[in-house]
Amino acid sequence: MTSVRPFLYNQRKLHEAYSSKPLEQKFKIVGASSRITEEVSSIQPNKASHIVAYFTKNENPEQRFVTQREKRWKDNRKNIAIILAQLHAQELAKSKKEKKSNKRNAQEGLIEIPNIETANICTNFPLEIGDYVFVRYDLQMCVGRVEALYFEAYNHHCYTREAIKDLNDISYISLHVFMPLYLELFTDKIKEGCYILTHQIPSNIVYHIKQDGVVVEGNFLRLVGNEKRYYFNYFEREDIIEKMLK
């Protein structure tokens, strides 16, 4: 597993992340001495206004395209999440009604899945590096470990280690993917003997769980507790995946 991290680090170095060096070169301070003085380190209104103007006027077509594309996938993901949350609420209400009218024939095992509409990412349950997500690839539901998070700013994707309280706050996510093997057991090693690492927009993130929701031993991951297994089994249902594909 540890051999994967240097690869991710090298990939991140090549990523188009934000750097202040171009700005430092563009707005280089001209002076007789390069030493840092109190005068140089203080706020300079003229230089600050130039930097603000540089960013606020950066409205090129490429930037507008990225913004529109990002808005599309965010709106689409939000709409799908709302549909799934409403469907689950309807199933839950139906199950409770059946239990009251006919306890013998009532559907058993249906429990409430919280925060479906936000992918279970919120202020009280933020997404952090090292956490896990249920992630869909076409018709297959998998588990992904979060290796890196990025947010979009000024046409660049900036790496962050901050806890994410809203999935819409990030523009890219890097995942170490575990494929389903049997029941609650998953593996990160495919037939070719390779690992699956993805760097993607988070449009296919379905649900978030914390690190204590899984146990990883070698190349195998196991979901901990009936609750987490139920969550995954629910989202991998064929009819649920069909809703996501619409």
C-alpha cells in the first residue's frame, strides 16, 4: 500500500495546482536590496490592487467553460441525490406502514440512511483525507479511500487538507479504489495485479463513511457493522443504480 503514495505524490506535483510564483514574478518588487525589511513585508496598496485586478479580470473563455462544466455535474449530482433521498424516504414510510398493519409480512431490515442528499458530507460529518466513499463506476458500486482533495480557484485546481463540509466545495478527488469481492469483502488488486487509482470530478460519489467504518488488511477491505453493509447493499441495488444513470 505504501508504494502507492509516492506515485500519487508525483502525480500531484504534475497537477495544475495553484502557485504564487507566477504572480511573484509578475509583480516583482524593484529595490536596491533583496533583504526582507519591515517596509517590504508590509501591505503595499498599489501592488495589492494590481493583484486583485489580475484575478478579477481573469474571465477568459476557458475559465467560463470550466465553470459551466462544473455547474452541470454539480446540478446533476444534486438532482440524483434528491431523487434517491425521496425514494428512500418513501420506502421507509411504506415499510413502517406495513409493520403496523401486518407485522408478519412487513419488509424486514429496512433502516434509515441519513443525509443521502448530501452524500453524508456535512458540518458534523466532514469529508477528510483517509475517509472512505461509496463510488459508482458505470453499473459497479465500489469503495474508494480518499487520497487527495482539490478545489477550483482561478482556473487552477488547488490541493487542500482541510475538512470538506460540502461536496460541492471540491472540484477533484483522488481515490484508491476497492472492488467488491464477496459480501462485505473488497479488494484493491485487480486480475492484472494492479491497483486502481482515480483522479476525477466527484460526480459519482454516492455516500461517505469514516475510517472506523472499514478494516483494511493487506489488499482486502471489509465493511464494519451491519449498518455500513446495509448502506452499501442499498446503493448497489440495480434499481438504485438505474436511478443514478438517468
